[in-house]
Amino acid sequence: MLKVLKSGFFTTIQDTGRFGFRDKGVPISGIMDTETVYKLNMLLENESDAAVLEITMTGPTLEFEEATYIALGGAELSITLNNEPISNYKVLKVNAGDILSYGRLKKGFRAYLAIKKGFQSSLVLGSRSYYGNITPKALLKDKSEVPFIKTALFDPKITGLKVDSILDEELLHVAKGPEFELLDDKQLEMLFSQEFTIANENNRMAYQLNETITGHTFSMLTSATLPGTIQFTPAGKLIILMKDGQTTGGYPRILQLTDKGISILAQKKAGDTLSFKLM
């Protein structure tokens, strides 16, 4: 069992997501930064959908009650294991009674803790991913407990990775959305020539941008959306849906982020900048 001594700002359990229920209004949810988590589960030789902890901005303090192996990645924070500094993208053995503590955020926004065989929280609609009103918990709180499978012996094929960090990337590659053709030349120029700033309104549901482009008067029926769909409001505001985003929307869907683009955006916080490039 993993004991949560301090939960941090917003710590949840996430796997690759909840599929097959969008027609019922259930979001996919799941890992925001899949680029990072796939690497961590590979290091631990886990299944690609093994559940991890997703840690936002400030991290938890955790006690392991049994032996296992872990790997950390994503945002860069000050992290210690039994008061000794540790690094991202390395396989680490932990023993019963060990304490993992997260400190100051240095770069990025979301960090991940993967564990051998994945965290074993309850499955709801085929996924362990937390989402309020679907799962019993929306986030981990102080004194929470998270089950995992004890692993006393593990001989990893790779003990560490040197990764190309996405934390400094600002260019998001996008595909044309279903209503892309509504954009005129002026709107296209504004969309692809300027730099945008992340607004304070950003979370697992959606990211808003401070800068706008020329608005529109187009009216449309509510239509299907996906994580990474970029909606365009009549006032010219851009809203980028993320993993907990709604399943339908009534604004034109002008662009669609790639999976890597979602991962890059997931590491941005208010005040960070980005730009778009059409694939």
C-alpha cells in the first residue's frame, strides 16, 4: 500500500483513459502527458496502460509500506527519497517504510510517478483514471491509501533514459478541424503568426488563451469533440479541450492537436507561451 502523508495541490491516479462511453457524456480522462508516461512504463516493463500518479504543480509526500520499483518523469521538481535527492527517468528500488517527498517546482507543470505493475485503484468503466462523479474520488487527499503489488525483485533491461525534454517546447503541431474552412485570410494570419499566452483558466478540462483572433457570427449544432480539439468562440477566444473535456460542444472546431501537442500543453501553466503550426 502507498500512504499519502501529504497530497500536494492536485494529485490523481490516471491510466490511458476511459473509452467507449463518450456517447453517454463520459470524458476519456487519463494521462495528460502521454509522452512522459509511456517512457516511464517502458522503463518499468509495465503494460502501456498501467496506472500512475499525476502530480500537478506541487507534489505529495508518500510512504511505501512494501518494497517495489518506481520511475519518475515529467515536470522537474526537487524530489528526495529518504531525504536523498533523486532524478527523473531512472528505475529506483524502494523498501517498506521509505518516504518520497516532492519539493519546489523548477520547470514544467505536471510530474508523474510510475510504479512496477501500476497502481491498483478500482476500475470504473474499464479505467482507473480519476474523474469526479464517475470515480469515488476526484483527487488524492491527505491520509489516502493507494494499493500496489509488492515487487521485491526486478532486474530491468534499462535502468535509465536520457530523454529529449518537451518542457521547453512551445510549438504545437495541429491538424485542420471540421470547421477550419470557416476561417478567413485575416483570421488564419492571426492564428499562425502570433504567440499565445496561457490564461489563468487552465486545468484538466480545458486551456484558455489570453490572446484572441477576429471573431465570427457562425452558428452550429452541438457536435462531437475530442481531447486536443481547439474551439473558436464568437468573441475570437480559443479554448483547447484536454483529457477531462466535454464530449460535445457548440463552438466551431477549427484545429486539432496531436497527442504530442497535448503532452506539451499539459506541461504549460498560466503565463507560458505557445504557437501553432499546421501539419
